[in-house]
Amino acid sequence: MDIHITLDGRHALAAQICRQLRAGIVDGRLAAGARLPSSRELASRLGVSRKTTLEVFERLTAEGFLSPRPGAGTYVAAGLARAPRAADAATPLELPVWTRDDAPTPQPDFELDFRGGVTDRRAFPFAVWRRCINHAVRVEARTPARYGDPAGEAALRLAVARYLGFHRAVSCGADDIVVTQGAQQALDLIARVVVRPGDVVVLEDPGYPPARACFEALGARVTGVAVDDEGLIVERLPEHARLVYVTPSHQFPLGMPMSLPRRVALLEWAQARGAIVIEDDYDGEYRFEGRALESLKSLDRDGRVAYVGTFSKTLFPGLRIGYTVVPPALLAALRRAKQLADWHSGTLTQTALARFMHDGDFARHLRRMHALYRVRRQILLDRLHGELAPWLQPVSAAAGIHLTARLRPGLSETALIAAAATQAIGLYGISGFYRDTPAQAGLLFGYGGMDGVEIGRALDGLAQLLRDGVAGKVAT
């Protein structure tokens, strides 16, 4: 038979011949049962050594593409040809709805960047962390090579339990905690245990898009419920919701805390309907005004709240360590879900973090960052209430490492963000966080990644853009 093979140079000849013969068989150009030239004949045609063609035949025979018949030659194996490609006959790949949502995309790095959820790595004690990592390496070196506990390293769970009890009034022990790959995996695991396809799941609106995508991925019917100055409007919750996701300490993205009466009302609502509430306490450690409000979990007496926390906002996101405290009825199932997902989180970083917490370095770092963020927050507030007040109306927020300000009527969020980008200033809008209620225009100012001088420079640039009217004029 006539075989068309083109060799590109004299490098990896056997691999080149194999690749082209394999493609010809799969595409159907070499029909099943067709007899190939002998190894000697093929070598002569291609100008290669017989050793090369013998290697090709042996490799393709071992892979199942060729079928040698003693005394008769080598033939193309049967059942390997694929149907001819036809664009009009191809069945389009149907993807779940959540995969077509606004997926996270890499964002450009700006010189002055108000990106939310960012911590200041310049202020992190890496020398201390290196000592903790070295300790973890020594522990790993003397530990038998085995898989760990799906719930996480015991030392870290104990440290987290003590921290939550003292700082967030969450009564729990080490055995009540499951360590996860950040807060996002905690949400996924809880949803896998609780949510069935078709169940109604409620999010605050505006709210956290990755949480919505997580629940939709499991087939839930996700609906947004509006928030006001006291947080989630509980009386608007749908009657048959299975799960409610809230950020009561620092509503994302607007920033207001959920009032105590609303917290009590939400717990009573969940108890009456047998629902589960996920409390995402993503940056509640940083509170700057008034006394700390009780966590929702601390008020739970009926096993309705699954508490989720993360070290991404207190240390740095690359650590990828979060945790959850779930109601006792869910704990065994959640451990099993974690084991099925990835067996357990990395033990080296868990051991290092446990040492960091047990030695008091975590508490010292939190105190330092609290002082730094307090200064940055005040700089931002002073400017928002001062020269930027004609264009921006800040939303009251007592905690967290970002502030939100609504744009006054007549201003374009999109135009302002685009103009700021040309000045190397990263601004981020809030309108995209609305899904089921009318969107409002505004800006989210993350101040974790910039120092006071940088914040001042960025706000100088923003003020100039607004004075120049790049976002439109304020309606009068």
C-alpha cells in the first residue's frame, strides 16, 4: 500500500514515523485490515535504517494499532478508525450553566491597586514563618509516610479551636473542625453534603459570585435576597430554602454588619424550616468601631450554622488554608466529603501554621496588621467624606479590609474604572455583584495591599479624574 510519510530532518525518526502512522490509522486513511509494507521495504522507501522501522512496528503493535500475522505480514488493527469530522454533524458540548458565568480571569497589576481581599505581604513576618516551616520539615522527616486525617492536622485544629473560642466566641473543640483548601472548598464541601439538585439556596444580593457558582455547580436553584443597612432582609427569604449563605460580620461587598435582631431572626427562621446557614466570616478579625458583634455561630443553639473561616485575609491567600465548624449532624459526612475531594490538605503548611499560632506569632501579627489597617482605613474615610464626597457616598462598615462607596447619580462606574486604568490605578465596581435585585453603581476600595502614602496618591488621581468629568457629571 502507498503510505505518505514526511520526515522533518534526521532527529527522532522513529517518533516521527510512529506519529504519522498512528494519525493515519485513527483518521481512517489507513483502513482496518490493510497490509503495511514490510519493515525492510518501509525502511528503503524512507531512507532510514531497518532498526528504526522495526522499532516503529514494535511500538505500534504494543499500543494495539498494528496486528502482525506470522508469515503474512503486518496489518492495521480493526476498530480504531474514527468517524470523519463534520462540523455540521458534530454535537455541541453542553456545559452546565455555572461554567458560562463570569469566571475569574487574571487581572492586570496596577501600580496603585484597590483590589479587594488583598493583604500586605510586605508586613508579613517571613523570617518567623521560615522558622515555622523549618519546624514542619523536621516533623515531616520523622513522621511515617502515610496519608493524614481528612479533617486536618490535630495541632492546627486545636489552635483554631482556641482562637475561635477566644476571639469569635465560637464554642468548639478540635474534633469539630475540618481544615480545607481555603474558604471556597469549605463552601463546596458543605454544599455537597447539604444541597440536592433542585434545592433552593439563598445568597445575599449583592453577594459573593464564587459562592453562587459553587452552589449552581451542584444543581441548586440559587436566588438572591436583598440587603439593607441591617444586612440580609430575613422576611424576604423564600419559604422552602434549604441553605442560606451570609456574611454577617462584614457583608460582601457593601460592608455593613448584620444587626443582632436580624441574626436572631435568621436563626429562628432556619430552626423553624430545618435549613442550614453558612456564616462566612472572611475578614471579621479586623473590627475598628464599637464592640465586636457575636458571631452567628455563637448564637446557634440548634445546630443550624456552619461557620467558615480563612487565613487568606489574615496571612496571605497563597497559603490556601481555611476551615469550617459545622453542626454535629453534618460532621461525619463533611469529613467523608473532604476525603473524597482530596483526602486531606497539605500537612507541611498545616504543621507550620499550627506552630505559628501556638507560639503566639499569629496573634502578634494580627495586632500589628490591625493597627496598620486602622490607619489606612481612616485615610480612606477622611478622603471619602471630604473632597470625594460630591461624587462618592461611603457605606458604613465597622470591620474588614475593604470599604465600599456608592457613586452619586449621573456617574458611570464603567467609565471611571476605565479612566483610572489609564493612570495605573486599579478600581473595582460593585454593580457586577448584583444578580436578582436592581444593581447599584459604586466602587470597592480594598486597602489591604497599599500603605497610606500609596492610598493617598491613588485617591489624588481619582479625585482629578472626577473633577475632569471622565465619569459624567453629578445630577443636580
